[in-house]
Amino acid sequence: MRLEIGKINITDIRFADSSKIEGGVLYVNPEDLKPVVLEDDKLKGVVFDIAKPGESVRITPVKDVIEPRVKVEGKGGIFPGMIAKVDTVGSGKTLALKGMAVVTAGKIVGFQEGIIDMTGPGADYTPFSKTLNLVMVCEPVDDLKQHDYEKAVRMAGFRVAAKIGELARDLTADETCVYETCGIKEGIEKYPDLPRVGYVSMLQTQGLLHDTYVYGVDAKQIIPTILSPTEIMDGAIVSGNCVSACDKNPTYIHQNNPVVEDMFAEHGKSFNFVCQIITNENVYLADKERSSNMTAKLCRILDLDGVIVTQEGFGNPDTDLIMNCKKIEAEGVKTVIVTDEYAGRDGKSQSLADADPAADAVVTGGNANEVVILPKLDKVIGMLDYVNVIAGASDKTLRDDGSLEVELQVITGATNEMGFGRLSAR
Amino acid sequence: MLYTFMWHSPFNFRNCYLFRGGRVKYRILTNNPMVAEEFNLTHEVAYSDISAKEILGRASEGISNGEILLNHPLYGSLKPNETPYRSLLLRKKEDISFTAITNEESAALIVKALGAYEKFTDKKETTDTKLLKDYQVVDLSLTASAVAAADR
């Protein structure tokens, strides 16, 4: 499959009377977007705000981060199965608004974390302090169940991102990147001397606040399957995740998967990037067994020489990660796993909940338990109601001077397990 | 000849069971009142007003009596001390349907999970009713995922 990504560089976002993109500036009239959000009768209000890099602004609790895109050539539309029809995407041409993001916020449950600081030490840890953020804080109707609230905010974010993406439909890209994968036979003929390498992408799929969707399907229900890595660039995988902020994969990171990006950079040079395999992280032990068996089998059937495996979340998904690693290696396929660590505040404890000698090549996104002090900022978008109880906080979190003592876990994207951040370990 | 005998043998319990098309027989061990309320009428629920860590201890007792874990004792993306609730599915000793892990592996998983409680000491206790309800809802959602898998 061949996909062109045309990049439209956004240099500023401003509220205005009419919504448009002109000279690299996104002008937004919130009144154009409100009906898009409120078409869901489970939401009774939405407030839009803009947060720019360097501003003294804290956004919390963050639910998802989304990059607006629009499909201008080829089959289907952005977010197939969610917003667009379920056509197979990943070919043709797509325009992406670079340098900006739509950030959804809303307190779905009390302990939900997700902090983006636009300045200060917290900003160094989140990739989304570097984007211009159009933030939407959604207010639910009274007595709305948490499941329904999560879904309403999730879908509203996609609708708004799609609406903003449409503003770019007739624009000329500032830069174009081409991504192309081969069929199995074609790849073998074209790159006979290169190792065949795949990418195993583990999707968090545990239940409320911990779900991921593939072409609109709850990934709990899938058995591992193969994607062209260009499909995710058109939004074939979206996040339904609220926790854990540091190592969940927001939709933005699926769209801009850094493993896929880097593997494409080496495709046809140091290896043949064969495909992306997606699998899940379910709570039921037989599901874990089945999915890891199927993943290892796919690696073998595809005659892969090696795979990169990325995880999402921590805790019992560590077991999925190690099962995948162990079984894929047992098929004679080399693995490199990408994870993060929960090594305790002093960093001295075992990093993962599971381990195996087969996992001898590991990339870490950093220790999520590391404590940081986030100074008080001038403005909060969202709410700090439960700051002492959010995951990664403690009863000492809110200090007398208004600063927050928290673990990196609370910061969106801080220890991302696709390597989207800059942290690692020495 | 031996193969034929085994295949048709009335003593090949596993095959007999599969032909019956029955479900795995299990009980739900929980300290979450919302889980108890949700499954009380349709499943065997052992509810106790004890800590999440004590639920793991109870599971350990069941495992030492021959039960087998059906869901993972660690949460995904919530540290052990972050939620006061835990619900575990245990296949009953008398059941013979397949399980992903053995009785011994179940015991080892519980030991590992209990170790995680020692690792994360930033315990947060709350009496906030709204917050407790949220923790219950999430535990119920994760447990419902496991129950759906066990019942299919």
C-alpha cells in the first residue's frame, strides 16, 4: 500500500468569527464546533480553550490527544469505523495538521490522571507541551454513567478533529512524505538479501478506561491480525483509554507511531518492513494465552527474522509482553521489546511484573514512579478537584505553595512505550 | 489401537466435557459490592468486606485447595494500592474444563501480585463516596470482561 502524508504546518491557533486555515494559522469559531460536540445528547456543554507552548497553563485531566487529518485521495476517510465508513484505509493521500492537536478533557472518574503542562519541568516530560492545543472540556448530562461519558468524550474528540481536518481539504501541503509497503511476494523479490522485520503493536484492552478500537471494533474482541502500517496513519486505531497517562497511547501517537516512522525510514535499506501485527492485552488468562500464541504464529508464517514489540500500560499487560516475547523467540524470530518501568520511587525495584531470559533486548521509556515537582501554573484548563487521589499522586501531592509532587505516571505521554517521548534509563 | 481406545474412552473426561458444551465452573471472589450485586443472581459470588490484598490471600487459600485462576491478579495500569477493590475468578476444583494456567502457576501468580503490594507503598485511603464508586465501576468493568470471556 502507498500513502502520501501531506503536512500542513500550523503555526498558531486563534479564536475567530469564521473557522479556516490561512497562512499556517488555524482560525476557530467555537460556535462552529459546539454543535459537533453537542449532537450527542449525553453531553450538555463544552468549553473550548487554546494552550500554546511556553504558556503558564496546565491541562488536566486529559483523556485523549488527536491530530486533525483529512483524506483527500484513496479509499475511506479518517477514523474508519468510528467517524468514516469502514473502508480499508492506508492508501492514497492524507493531509495532516502538524504542530497542533485536539485535546479532550473531562473528569470521567475521580482518580483519572493526565496532566499536560505547557511550561516548566512538567513540559519537558510530555510531548504535547510542544503542540498548539485546542482543548475541549466536555460536560456530561446529569447522572451519566462513566462508560457513556467516556464514549461521548471519545467520539466528540474524533468528530471535532475530523471537522478541523476538513478545513485543510483544499490546501497545498508544506511537505509530503511517502510511505509504501510491499505485498509478501513482492517484498521477497524486491529485497531478497534484507532481513524481514515486523512490528508487533500491543493494544490495551481491559475494560472501562482501558480500551482501544480498531476500525471501530473493541480490540478485546479481536484475535491478532495484520495491518499495513499505513492504515494507522488514517486513524484505523484509536484510543478509548483514560489511564495510565504516562504510558497509554493517545490516538495522536497511534497516528504518528514513532516505531512505524523509524521502521519506514529503514525500509528497503537495512531491512524489509513487512507489516504491523496488532494484538490485545486482555484480563482473562486464556485470552492472553491465545493472543500470544496467535501473534507468535503470525510471525512464523510471515517468515519474519525479527520484530519490535511495543506495549501499552503496565501491570498485567507486562505478562502479555513477556508471553509475546518468549513465544516469538521460540519460533526463531528475534525480538526487541519496548516498555517502561515501575521500579519504585527509588528506582531499585524490579521494573516489570514479569520477566524471562528471552527478553534480552529491551528499550525502556523511563521509570514512571520517578517523582517530579510541578510548580503552580497561572491557569488550569479542566479541573484539579481530585489531584491528591489521581493515579501517580499521593496525599502529599498538593503542597502548601500550590505545587504538585507527583510521579511521572500522571503526565500524558511521559514514559510512552512506543518511544514517543525522550526518556530512557541509564 | 491405543489411540482409538483413548478417543472413545468414557474416562477421557476432557473430551466428554467438551461434547457436553458446558461452561467452566468458577466462583467470583470479590470485595467489591458492585460486582456482588451485578453477578449475585447469575454466578457464585464470594463477597467479603476485606482489603484487596486480603482478597489475594483468600484466592491463595482457594488455590491451595485446588482452584485455578482465570483472570490476572494484577490490574492493568492501576497500581495495587491505588484501588481498594479486587475481584478474581477461580475455577473450581471439581471442574475439568481447560484453563490457561495450572494450579501451581496460579499460586505463583498470586505470590508475584502480593509482591507488587510491597513494591508500591504510596497507599491512598479514601472515604470519598463518589471516588469509591468510581473504583467499584472500574473493577466491575474489568471483572465483567473476564466473566464474559469465561462464559463464552
